[in-house]
Amino acid sequence: MMEVQNYINGEIIDSGSSEWLDNFNPATGKVYSKITDSNAEDVDRAYEAAQKAQPNWENSPAEERFRVMNKVAELIEERIEEFAKAESIDQGKPFWLAKNEMRRAAQNMRFFATAAMQFASESHATENKAINYTLRQSIGVVGCISPWNLPLYLFTWKIAPALAAGNAIVSKPSEFTPMTAFLFSKVCIEAGMPAGVLNVVHGLGPKVGQAIVEHKGIKAISFTGGTVTGARIASIAAPKFKKLSLELGGKNPNIIFSDADIDKAIKTTVNTSFMNQGEICLCGSRLYIHSSIYEQVKERLIEAVKALKVGDPMDENTRIGAIVSKAHYKKVLGYINLAKEEGGRILLGGESVNPAGFEDGWFIEPTIIEGLSPNCRTNQEEIFGPVISISPFEYTDEIIEIANGTEYGLAATIWTENLTLAHRVAQQLQFGIVWVNCWLLRDLRTPFGGMKSSGVGREGGWEAMRFFTEPKNVCIAL
Ligand code: TXE
């Protein structure tokens, strides 16, 4: 059986614990590989390697960091089939989608390789008195903790800017989806990444993740995952005065106004609602449709979603794969039951499915629910599965209030051909990202992150480079 091992000080090694965790294939419900069960001592080892390697990495020419990171991107692209297959088996997502995400992982490395070459200091002349400049220095050793929904895509999204800014890293991928980070470690060795610059420690969140957050020498933590975990991490990191970037959950509204281009809105909404089984923090799980077009959009959406094939993730026609873990599968089904208790009418789906050949896998039908009040738990809590709630609305001010009325503030989508309305609503929505007539259209230079319980800080472009550096003001009197 394949074994997922750590990458510490440039070597692929087992945890000192000699213990192993089971790794499941969500489509079959069976264990298919083992994960080294690391602990705080492995984190210490990774930290020591990182600390030793960091000064040389920071002081290496930017071209050298650029070269290594680009080489890693090239090697991922050369092995895209292998990486995508591994991601699909580990996570449950369709293979074609995993392939897109592997391209994005390579793009993350390449984008921030370029940032390493372009990131610059600022200077400020203080009228005849002084010249100030801002040195942007590496932090040292940083911690990167990533989730299971877009495993390599989000892992690289964190480590790439950290590396570009000259830091060394102790990282931990999710224990539910460690495989592509393991393959990535091997690619780093092949690309000539200096030993210790990136360390990948596999294992459980409360053990390995927590040890990273608690570690005295690790000065900044970049985390993507659940809001509850984020709050726990913040409570440990804050008294130690660590820099923190938290990308947490969402309960994102998708609002279709009466003048929207309905064909486009429906086509995109199918993805907004159900891509990656709804396991994307940016998925729109609350769909609000203007009452004048409600029945029409509802019927057409149901038809479009009915056509989504649920099943074998390796089949190129599959649109909905398996749910990542048994626990999460039960959680999502629990929310469907809750929706019924709260008075919701199931318009489509609502059940688990057992596609032929995958009888023990964790599959759930894409589910559309109507008739829920804005304040019920189904409309307030993050489900993170193929489940959406739909409702009609009358007035713009009313829908803005409803859209803003959850503890989350990650992403909102609006559909309208009215430019003034689009600008006005975009300004009033309390979300880190507002998409107008599109969804998940990403430019890696833009700030990415959420308001309220969706997180603290922003990733992407210079925001990420600023997070992974310490600014120092040098003031020289003239
Ligand atoms: O995530 P966790 P879970 C949401 C989604 C989901 C819920 C919980 O609603 O149902 O969160 O998912 C590591 N100290 N999202 O429990 O636990 C863990 O090992 C340090 C939204 O699987 O937050 C993993 O590497 N680290 C989301 C990472 O944190 C800890 C993506 C995320 O896992 C830790 C995933 C600890 N005490 C879930 N405990 C998004 N926003 O994209 C766990 N970890």
C-alpha cells in the first residue's frame, strides 16, 4: 500500500512516531494508502531544518528563487495526469476538474516566482529633512496549514508567496487529502529546492497543525479551513503575537435580478452551486431570484442540475464526484434533514446515491431546497456540500440586507445588466469578493479573502507578499 511520508530537510522520511493513519478513497469508501502520523517532534525537526536553510534562501538572488519555483511549476505540468489522478482519488473530485486545479497549482508557483523578481521597496522623501525607505524583509520560518477541498491548489497558493518572499516553511496539508503535497515534495527535490526551505509534515490537525501554531520559532501562520479551527488558531497565535492570515468559511449569496441575462446566469449558477460537490469556500449556497423571474429560473435550474452526472470521478462525463470523507458526508446529509425540519421543500435531490461500481462511496445528489426563512440554520451555517437554498425577493434594499445577514462575508455573486445597480449593490455587500455576471473568475493579482467570520487578512498578489514580509522603515536625515 502506498505510503505518504514527510518531506523534512530535503528528504522523504517517516515520522519518528512509527504510527500510520488510514487514507480513504471517498469514491469507494476504502482505505487505499497510509499517512505517516507525525507529532510535535517532527514539527521541531522540520523547524530546525527550516531555520538552518532560511538565511541562504533569503539571501539567494531573486533569480535563483524564480528558477527553482518555475522548475517546480514545469514538473507539475509535465506530470499533470499523475497529479490529477492522485488528487481525484484522494479527494473524490472529478478527474477533469482536478486537472484544471493542477494547472492552477503550477500557475500559483509561476505567478509568485515572478513576484520574487518584481517585489520592490518604497521610498518617501520628507521635504528637505530626510529620506525614508521601507525594507521588506523575510519573516524567517512561517507555517502554512491547508484544507482538503482544493488540496494542491490551496497548498501552493500559500507556500508560493512565502517562498518568493524568502521565507522557509513548515507546512501541513489536510490529513484527508495529503497525496498531491507528497508528490509535490518529490518534485521539489527534483527541481533542486535547497534542503529545508520547504518542509511538509503530515498528520492530524490537533497534533501537527497545533504544534506548528504553538511553535515559538514560527513567526507567521497562514491558514485556510473551517471557522471554528480558525478561531482556535487565532486564540493560540494572538498572545504569541504571530502574524496571522485566516481564510475561513462562507455562506455566499448568489442574487439574480429581474434584468439579468438568464441563460448566462443559469449556466454559471450550476457551477457556482455545485462545482467540486459544493466544497469550495466560494460556492454560492443561498440563491436569491427576483420574484418576477423566480418560477422560470427555478424550473430551468432544476432541469440543468438534473442533468449533472453523479458518479465515477474518473469518468469525463461526471460532474459531481464523492464527498471528501464519511464524517463530512454525514454532516451534509444532516443539514438536508435539518432543512426539512425547518420547513424546507426539497425540489431536487436530497438523498445519498450509490452509483454502480461505487456502492460504498460517499455520494450525495445535488440538492435544491425552497421555502426556508433567511434566519434558519440551513440559511445561516456553512454546509459545504452540493446543497443550495433558493428564495424569491422583491426589493433591492431587502435583498442586500438578507445577503449581508449572516456571520460570514466571503464572496457574493450578482446578475444584472444594469450597471448602476451592479455598482451600488457591490458597494453595499459586506463581502471580500463580489462577482458581477460571473463566478470564480480569478486574477491572481487581486486581493482574496473575507470579512466577518470568513477571515482576517487577504491573500493574492502583493497582499500575500506583504503578509510574508516584515516592513522596516529606515529614516536617513539629510
Ligand atoms: O476543516 P479544518 P475540517 C469548512 C467546512 C467544513 C468545516 C470543517 O464547512 O465542514 O470547515 O472542515 C488543520 N490546529 N471548511 O474540519 O479542521 C487540518 O488538519 C491547527 C472550509 O476538515 O479547519 C487541516 O489541515 N490546524 C474551508 C486544516 O486545519 C488544525 C476548507 C483545515 O481543517 C487544527 C475546509 C488545529 N487545532 C473546510 N485542527 C475553506 N474555507 O475553504 C485542524 N487543523
